[in-house]
Amino acid sequence: MKSRNELRQTSNLFQNQYLKQNLIQLMTILHYPAIELRELLINKYEENPFLEIENYDLDELPEDLSLDDGEDGDKSIYLENYLNEEKTFKNYLEDQLILFDLNDEEEEIARYLIGNIDENGFLKLKLDDIEKDLKVKKEIIEKIILLLKDELHPPGVLSYDEKESILIQLIRNNLIKKDELNEWKKIVEDYLLGKKVEEKYFNKLNKVYIYPTKIFERSLILYIAPELYLEKEGDTLKVIYNSNIIPKIKFNEDLYNDIKSRIFELSKEERDYFKNRVKDAKDLIFLLSEREEKILKVANYLINKQKNFFLNSGYLETLTLKDISNELNLSISTLSRILNEKYIETPKGIFPLKFFLGKEKLKKGVFGTKIKMMIKELIENENKEKPLSDLEISKILEKKGVYIKRRTVAKYREEIGIPPKNKRVKKWF
């Protein structure tokens, strides 16, 4: 029989492993953008009978969704909760660099590396060639490569080949541990050669992609769902979680109580299934609550730090991840995941949270009168036979670092007395 000390040590070990596993799962869930998380939760709901979804439409976002400006009749669609944005794979990777506290030299290296990936997301350049091109020490280049491989989404990008890509994905998706790498190298080699691998290995390999770019199915069009919105009342700013975007998941107590009441009628396999599914459901609900709490915590901090931007159309303060990390008692890694592809709808438009670090193109609020002048200039110089729509103007302004919604463009256009697109077409008859 085990002593009390042995039992206590075993219990502590189990608790530590459980907490570590939950932390890893939380880091993964924090990284998910709203629409990807929505898809994950729908899949979990379908797999686990102990999960319920409250008052939510499970219909998928239509593939042919088009966000037009509403000026050309009934064909256009505008969804309040969604915004579409054209973005290449390399743009997507470069946008994430703001989440790293890189100096100018390190950022130049990172952009060079991203710019030289091939169509599969692999880096085929040799270290010696990179060193010659950039005239930077190998040690610094290797450090940046490792950082990007560990943190960039999708996992596997900047790998040197298919084998490394798969191994990185297996580790970053928590399918294997680092100390299992040597065992898995041979398994992955066999898999890539088309050899048969054991089912337990194949099941994990089936959850990753050979090429990182395949993960990024939204490489041409991103559907952005603002997970937060900002309410402004006088001088008070309040961040609210947008519960319309992500399904509200709850535990199915009725089913749990029903099965628990007849637990002794079940076989060992059925009891194990019951126990594991209950644990998975409760863990997921806890992790979602933690995710929402942490995102709100960071968003409120950023908005309050940038009050001048919203209340007085002033400058954005430059914030560093290190400063935020210290003030909110969150690790930089956690912060990076929270800021990844999280969006907030504000009275000034839809912004990525990372915008409020003050490192984006827009260093001050150039809204109001100045934006009206920009809109007026764009319309004066447009092709009179094919005038710009409000959505097209919005996208052009975004490229200049000004983020405003189509409806805001329409509002400003009307205020300066310019008619909509369909009334500006020059007719030749």
C-alpha cells in the first residue's frame, strides 16, 4: 500500500500535468480568430453529446458572400458582423510581425525571410546565401528563423521541407511532445514515401497538412468577424464581447444526470467514454471563459490607453508588448496569441487589436474633415465611366492606413454633397 506522501506526490503530479495540458489548450484556443473558433466549436458540439449550443444559427458562412456597398440594387449583401479583406499569404504573415518586439534589423530579416518563401510556404534559401544577401551574422538569422517557426501562423511556415513542416505542426498542435521527435522523424519519412504507418500514428498525421499554405484556405479573401465592439457614451469607453459571433456553449446537465443515474449499467468502455467526454466538455467551457476574460482584459487596457484617439481624434500612443505584459501580468506569448486576428468594431471603424499598439501606418486620428477631403479627391480623380463604390473607396483608404467602414464613407460622402456611385456615372447618350 502506498504511503500518504506517495499518494500526495502522485496527486500533485497528476494535477500539474492536468494544469499544463489545460494551459497548452488555452494557448491554442487564444490563437484562433473568431470564425475559425466558431468552426472548431461547431465540430466539438457535433462530436461531444455533453455540449449544447444556446440560441445560435449553425449555418455556415456562405462561400459566395459578397460585401458590396448597397448602391446597385438587391444583389448586394452586407452583413453587420462580417467584413471581407483581400490579403495574400505573405501579407498575412507580415501582418503578424507587429506582435514581435523586433528591432529594425530583426524586422528586415523577418520580412526578407517571408518574402522568399515558395508557393508551399517553405524557405528554400541556404543560410549562407541569406547571410551574403543581408550581410548579417548567421546566429541572428537563425534566431529569427526559429522565432518565426515557433510563433507564426499557420504552423509549418518557413520549414525547409515537408518533413520539417509536418513535425512542427505535430508539436505546435500538441499532437506530440518535443521529446518524441526522434521517434516521429522515421514515421514521417515513411508517411511521405507512401509507406504504411500504424493507425495510432496515421490518426495524428491525418490532422496536419504537408504544405502550410493548405492550412490557409482564406489566402485570397479573409472573412473578418469583429469579436468585440466599443460603446462610447460621452467620455466613457466600454468594450463589449460580441456574443453573436461565437456560439454560446454550455454543459448538457440533463444528459449527464441521466447517464450518471444508471452508471452501473454501463460497460467499462462506456464508463470511460462517459468520463472522458464529460471532462472534455467541462474543460472546453472553462477554456472559452478564460479566453473571453483575457481578450476583454487586453482590449480594455488598449482602448483606455488610446482614449485620446477616440475622444479627441488624437495620436496613438506607442505601446510595447513588454509594457502590457508587465501591467497585465500576462506572458508575451499569451499576448501575441490574444492580438492575433482579433478585431473590434468602434465608432471609427473596424480595427485589428494590434492596431492599438500604435505601430501601424496610422499614427494619429486623421478622421473627420481630413478624411472627407481624401474621399473628395478620390472621387474627383475617378474614372467617370466607372465611378468608385463606397466599398472601393474604403479599401483604398485602408491601403493608406485609414480604417473606416463602407457606411462611414457613405456618411462622409453625403455630408460633402457627393451623390452615390450610380448617380455619378457619365452617360454618353
